[in-house]
Amino acid sequence: MDMTPEERGLMQEHSRYTRERFDAGKILLYGPVMAPGGAFGMAVFEAVDEAEVRQVLENDPTVLAGLNKFEIHPMRVGAAQGFGAQGNK
């Protein structure tokens, strides 16, 4: 809500950059997390290793500009369902 025009432009670039990786199948899901302490973004990647994820994140326009930072936390999938698996149309 309090973004400057420059920050808004960077976030638009971030959205485009993220969507391109999603469309390429590298990001499985992404979006904002509306945490009580402040919103932040989260993405789940399909990657060979951490280096591949780090390369994507380090080249995000908002990271390059110093607006955003990232953390990487590996995860092992216990189970997963596809979008709409519960009858959503």
C-alpha cells in the first residue's frame, strides 16, 4: 500500500519474472503470504539442486535492486495434490 512508483515498477518486473519461471515449470506455486507480522512472498520450486533455485532468486529484478531478499529452505514432499483435486472447477 505504501510503495513508491519505482518499487511498484520493480514489483511488476518481479511478477513478470516469476510468471515466466512458473510457465516454464520451474515454480510449482507462488504468491503472497499474508502473515500478521507483514506480508511476504513464497514459492515452491521444482529444481535439481539448491544452486538452480539460488540462480533464479539472485536474478530476480527486485533482489538485484535490493528491494527484496530471499531464504531457501529445502523440503521433501510427503504428498501432493494437483490444483482442482477437490472438485474445484
